[in-house]
Amino acid sequence: MKADQDKCIACKRCFPYCPMGRIQIFKKHENIPGRVYIEIDQERCTDCGVCLRANICPVKALFQPEMIWPREVRGILSNPLIEFKGSQVPGRGTEEMKTNDVSGRFGTGEVGVGIELGRPGIGAYFKDVEKVAMALMGGDIGYELAAENPVTHFMSDKTTGKLRDDVLNEKATSAIIEGKCKIEKLPEALKILEKVAKAVDTVFTVEVITKVPPEGEIPVKPILEKLGVWYSINTKNNMGLGEPAFKFYEDK
Amino acid sequence: MTHSLHRRGNFEELKDDFVVLGCPATGINKAGSSPKTQKFLSICYKNGPINLGDMKTGNIYNTTMDVILGNMTDSTIVQCTFDNREKIVQLLKDLKEDKPGISVIISGVSDVVQQCMEEAGLGRIHTIEYSLGTWGQTERLPHFEILKTTTMCGHAMISSDLVYKMVRDVKRGRRTIEDACLELSKCCTCGNYNITRGIKLFKELIPLYMVHSLY
């Protein structure tokens, strides 16, 4: 995002709307004596577009310049209005568990593990995303990346989790690594994440997905409780109403 | 995509906070799904959501229902936010009776969602996603009381600075609490911001900050 120096009156109304914090500085106009405008720090801006959509600028000085590679990854990951063509889903991730009732993406004995870096409200550079992806892929836990996820698309080596060098210094409001592994590997996956959490210069949220069996305990709960890992009372729940229903179990 | 998952708060604060999504599946039932998504949205609308939206178009506080319906395509994911458990039970009964055919997902306190499903005759949750919280440099996060508001937008489009500014505006008499929460809701394009809960949280925020300490 940029502010047109010929229009901006430095009123600061856009400042508080920025999820990345105070990333604007005042500049003196080169050609108009006494005129001050604001300049948005392009290094810290993630092109999420919230300031523009808020329609708060009284002189319509804010504008989104055309984004070219690799900067365009900022908008793809940060602006929820942009649909990543690889996933065909607006937003930062994939359909993941949302359509599991018809896709069978997460089968019995499997657990989905997602890691969203930069969330909430800190932002993340792709060099940190790479650290987490490489830690998971190098952990010998059989972590299988979601092929349609945008971060997976930005990898130069999908077997190691290595990202393309040209995106490493780009920043997103958040970027999510999505994949799955066998449920017995979940403790090792969480141990890897615990270790890499100390090495990244941001925050990340962790989420796990599991198919709920028709009866009996939800498989990941005893694992999390044994490990002493906190989990929220608030969950995302697929109702199983999609059609045609995926058959997880053999018909009796 | 986990943007309705990581809402912060305790049981009392979250028990009446539900985000309902309708999502077609790529390669399975997405082709020609637009009428199904419209039907899902109509059933939700009939049950009185406090907010709703489509992330590519906007929510009902920054656009209109007609625009949301008009912009609907096969890849649209609609989201409706409810502030009342009874409405969820009735919604599930309606969806069971007249299945739209796309996947339906509800974010909320899992025990409460499970109870609602049982009351609606739907049995068990099909697939569940747990939040294991925030890891890493958590000292960089804003105060927990602020996070309760900002995490209602999972895409992090509600900035903590804007919450501070709204608190300051309310304290200075420039806005009412309702106006402030409407302004916050406009930033959350998908319509996940629960205004009823937002107003409650905002009332709790007011005494925590002094005007000169705010944005």
C-alpha cells in the first residue's frame, strides 16, 4: 500500500487501521514547501488492504500499486479478498477440515497439523515460515504437506520444506503451513514445534484436526492431555452434512 | 484456513459465540454449487445471524445482502455469526431437514456445539479442529483483553491500535460503544466479528485504559 504524496494531507486517520502497527512516517513534500505527507514503510507493509477498504482517507490518497513477483506473495497471503488460484479458496489456506465430510482428506489414524505464523497481528517473514516447514519436514515424522496450500506452492523443494530464495524476505500478515501425519507421530510433531518456536522472530498458532469416530474418545485428546499441551475449549466442527458423504468406514 | 478457530476467552464469554460456514468441496461438489450456497445462506439468514458475509465481497455492515447474493460464485464461502445457542439448534434442525448439499462447519465451544447437534438430532461432530494456542514470541502480543476482540477476525484485519482508538473515542464522547463496534466489524470482511460479544467486551475494556495511554 502507498499514499500518493500529492494528495496525502498527513491527517493520520489511516494509522490505527494498520494491523502491522505504526508503520508510517512523515515526509516533507519535495516540491511543495510546508506540505507534509505520510510514507508507508514498504518493508513492514503486508499489502493486506485494510486501510484502503476502511475508506477512511478523506482525500483518497491511499492506493495499491500493481504487485509484481515476489512482492505479490504479500497480498496473496495477507489480503483475504484475493483468491490464490492454486487452492481455489479465498484466504490464506485450504479447505482443510471444512470439507472433510465429503473429501476424506483426514482419515482415521491421521491428524492434520497446521501452523499459522504471524498470527495474531504480528506478521511473519517467509524466512521464519521456512524454518518451521524445514523443521517439520526434516523431523522424520512423515509430515505430508497439503499440495494446494499457497506456502507449499512457494517451496522450491517440497521434500525438505525449503522455500524459494526470492520470497524469504517477503512478509505476510500470516502464512499457514498445512499438512498431516499419522496420529502416533503427533507427539514428535509438537516437540519439533516447541523447539522451533524459540528460533522464530514471530508468533504462530498451532491447530490439530482429527476425524471424530462414531463412538468412543476423540483420538487426539488423550495424546494432548498426556503431553500436557493446552488446547482451547473453542473448536471448529464439521457437521457432516456435505453430500456425497465420504465413506470412512466399511458398510456393515 | 483457520480464521474462526482461535478466538480467545473463557467458557462464559464464548458459549454464545458461533461462526457457521458453508463450504463447497473442490473437485467434488463445487461445480454448480452457487445455488446450494445461496440456499445455505438463506436458511442461516432466516435464523437471525448477528453478522454474515462472504470474504470476497464483504459483510452486512459494509455491504448489503443483495450484493453478497449477487456476487456469489461456485467458490464462495459464506459465513454467518450467531450470538445465541437456541438459534444454532433451530438452524441445525433446518439444515438437517433441508440439506443444502455443501459442507457445514460451526466454530464454537465444542461441548456446546455437540449439545446443539444432539438437540437437533444430528449425532456426533464429524471432524474436529483444536486450537493449541499461540507459540513463539508471545511477549509481542497485545494485552489478552485486546486479543479477545481482535481475534474475532481470524485474518487479523482488526488492529489492536484501532481498538485502542475506539476506546479513546468512546471515552472522549466522540462515539457510542455501538458505533465503535460497528467500525471494528467493518474491518472483518468475512463477517466473523460477533457484535453482541464485541459490545460486551468493549464495556469491559473501557475502565482498563486511561485516555492519555491510548493511541
